[in-house]
Amino acid sequence: MSKTKTLEEIQIELSKFQVDWKISEDNKKISTSLKFSNFRCAFSFMTEIAMCAEKLDHHPEWSNVYNNVEILLTTHDLGGISEKDFKLANFIENAFKAQSKV
């Protein structure tokens, strides 16, 4: 089973991303806000992430208002941030980059 990451490990991992992920005050969650050109693009992106999340058995907390998607990642079973969060964050970043090129 995975273990939770320390603040230092989280900061090192997040430095590898272009998407601006924020660390919660309790260091147990990472979050980001992504903006798309329209609702269709935002919802298409969420659908793609949902398919990946199912495969990873790791699901984001998120919301969508028109062209904005708010995402929060944490590993509930462990009560903090784990490798699972970074795997999903990496997929999210790649999907966002691809969607932004459309």
C-alpha cells in the first residue's frame, strides 16, 4: 500500500508540473483550477479524466461551472497525498495540454 507524501516530497513532485497545483494548508490535498474555451471542452476534459480515474480506482473531487473546472486530489484511504494523486495529476496535465491545443 502507498504511503502519504511529506510536504517536501509534495513540493518536489509539483515542481515537475506546468499546471499550477496548490497545496492545502493541512498538506493533505492538492488543487487546481483550469479554464477552457467553452463548456463542451470542459466537459469533454472531465469525461476523459473520469475514464482514467476509473482505471486507476482513484477519483477526484471536482466541480464544473461553464468553462471552469476545479479539481482537488487526495488519497482518502490514507488521509493525505500519495503517489496515486501524482499519477492522476500527470494524466490531468497531459489531457489539459492536449485540450488546450484544440
